[in-house]
Amino acid sequence: MSRLHDMGGRFGDGSIPVPRNDENEVVNFEPTFKYDWHARAWAITLAAGALGEWNIDVSRHYRECLPPKDYINFSYYEKWLAALVNLLIDKELISLNELKEYVSAAKNGTIDNIIEKEIILDERTWLAKDVQKTLGWGGPSIRDVNVSPVFNIGDKVITQNYSPNKDITGGHTRLPKYAMGRVGVIHSYNNNHVFPDKNAHGLGENPLPLYTVEFKSSELWGELAESQNDSILLDLWEPYLKPLPN
Amino acid sequence: MIEKKKIADGHHHSHDHAHSHLPSDPELRVKAVETLLLNKGLIDSKTLDELIDTYENRIGPKNGANVVAKAWVDPEYKKRLLIDATSAIRELSYQGRQGENMVVVENTPEIHNVIVCTLCSCYPWPVLGIPPTWYKSDEYRSRTVREPRKVLLEFGLSLDPKVQIKVWDSTAEIRYLVLPMRPKGTEDMGESELAELVTRNSMIGTGLPKEIK
């Protein structure tokens, strides 16, 4: 079982939308934000996230939980905005009535009339003076916990062949469907990281060993593989993996 | 307990489709949500401006290009970069959000690396900025793991069949940067001149550095 965001390897998608110049050469430059509303949607998502009411795994899961029809039809930042609104309501930072009020004001062109002159900032609100400091720190997912990795570099492993989230039906996971039930080799161990399958559901950080696992292209795609020589590497948490004799 | 689980698994039954109340025009949608959050004091407009200015003008692929150029001229730096990319990149004051755990993968005559995020749009912000549209597209996300050679051809990159492609799918919080091969004939060039040759796509693996004429 999977959701639409889990699209690695699927058929049907066309050419990559690579920007080109008049001479049909690939262009590297693209504006950071194509439209002003992209920049605003992106920035309010970051700023609302900084209120501390949810973590990155929760926000990813909310995007993934958009109804398939919407997920397919929404552009990138429309997905962000829709998931943000659902989060704001669920976390009771805004109410549905407030949302409806502002939406109708936006629709009938009166929204600028309801902008407050005197705004009292919430104590959690991210201030401009703290932006560089907070960005520079980021949100590290490594945790210094005393958990030893079960697997060694070079060990052969097989991935779970169903969604490994055992707590929540249809819950968040970072094991893509195309790499389920496949044999790979441990390429590296990357310390212990917050486990998204739990963290996305308010079940705690539960830091666990994270490995980079290398899969042969032919193991993932069989005879469809473009080259028997190529490989695909994924970063996978220990519960996604089962041991195999070398 | 039942109620808690409903929320936990993302099935918001009480207000299942709060987002469906948004207007169809995305500009109005953003305006409505932004104004509401501003009025409630939950976001500050100066913070939004600072964020947008930072990624439009200060953090972008020039940072990554400086890292690559330094690795090309300084073998000791390159060694540090390949062993502990996060620390080596921090030496140039690039760090933080979406680059907390960096790994640099080196292209050689035998191996070509390509970066993708099939599940969302993970990308090393401190060194490359906000991802371009194509990186976030369904087409790139779905096809790159299955047919990387066809995908690279669309970027104008034709690889010898003997070269091994390694596709790195960013499924966790590790962020990847490709160290491309230094172009031929650049032996006399300094770090800042070399940085001009490093394209964004060459650091994702969908391109090569510019060649000197």
C-alpha cells in the first residue's frame, strides 16, 4: 500500500521540464521563486513551522495525506499551502470559521480592509532578528543515544515487503514502495536519527540507526534496468531492514 | 484514544478537507492564510521578508560552487570534504537548515552520481538554495531511479555505457552534493575562476561543469 507521493519508478510521466534557452540549450538559472505567491506560501510555511507545534515529519505526512485528487492537481506550493491550512486547523492555531471569513474577504476583494493596524505578536512567533541564527542551526535529526547498529558495512539485507509503519495504518514511512522486499548491501552507517515513522504521529523521536543501503539496478527493475552496472542508494532506518546470510 | 488516532494517522474526519474551503486562485489562497496568520500575530511580515531575501539573494548554488572549487585546488580540503562534508562545508560558513548532515559524492571517470528525492523534494539548501522546478517535478522524481540514463539525456548528458551511475535517493535527513570532475585545461585557474565553471546541475549530477573555450 502506498500514497501518491511515493512515485519512484512509476510509469507514465513524460519529459523532465528542463528549462532551455532559444538555442535549445539547458539553462541552469531559474528564479528562486517563479511567482510572488510561491515565495509567500513557502515563507509562511516556514514561519508557521517555527511556532513549534509540529515537526518536519508531521508536515511531510500532512502533504502526503492530501486526497489523491488534490495531490495530483495541486502544484508544488499549493500542496504546501493546503497541508499548512489543515495543520493550522488541527493544531487549533486557527479555526474553520476564521479561515472562511478571511477566504471570503480575499474573494470579494476586501481583505486589505481587515488587516489589523496594531498586532500583538504571539510569544512563539519567529522574529526577523532570529532568522539567520535559526536557519544556521537548522533542525538536526541526529540524536546522541546509546543505540548500537545491528548491521555492519557490507552486510546483505532485505527490506520489509510492506509498509513498515506498524503503529498507524497508512502512516508515514520513508521506505519507498519501489525498494520494498529488495536485497541490498549496507554501504554506510550514519549514526542514529529521529525515526519518522513515529515522529510524524506524535509518538516520540525514537532515534534509531540509519544506514545507506545500495541496491543493484537489476534488483529493483529486473530486465527493465538500463544497465546491470548501475545502482541506487537509499537512506533507510534499521526497522526497514531484515538480515540475510551473506 | 480513538479520537487521538484519527488525528495521528492524518485522517482529519472532523474537518477532513479544511483546505477545500480555500479559493481556487492560489494568489488569493495565500493572501487569505497570510493575512489571517499576521492578524493573529502568529507570523511577522518582517520575518517573511528576511526569509525570502535570504534565499533569493544570499543562499544559492554559488555556495556549492565555492565548495567544489576549493576541493579542486586543495587536496587536503577535498579529503576532509569526502570524509565529513558537514564540517568541511561549515569551514566556508555554509550550514544549517536542510544541510545539517551533508554527504559529498565524487564523480570519477568510472562513476557518475545523481541526486533525487522520490518521496518529496529534499535538497541541500545551504549549498544549493531552493530546488529548481524540475527537481520537484513528478517526472524527475518518478523516472530518475528507474531510467537515469534517459533522464540525463534530456539534460544533454550522454554517458559512456561503461560508466557506473549511482543514484542517491534522499529518503532521510542526509543531504547530498555531487563533486563533479574538474574540467580539462583548467590547471592554471584559481579558485574563484573555477567556481564560475561549476553549474548548479553539475552539483546534482544532471550536468557537467562548463568547459573552457
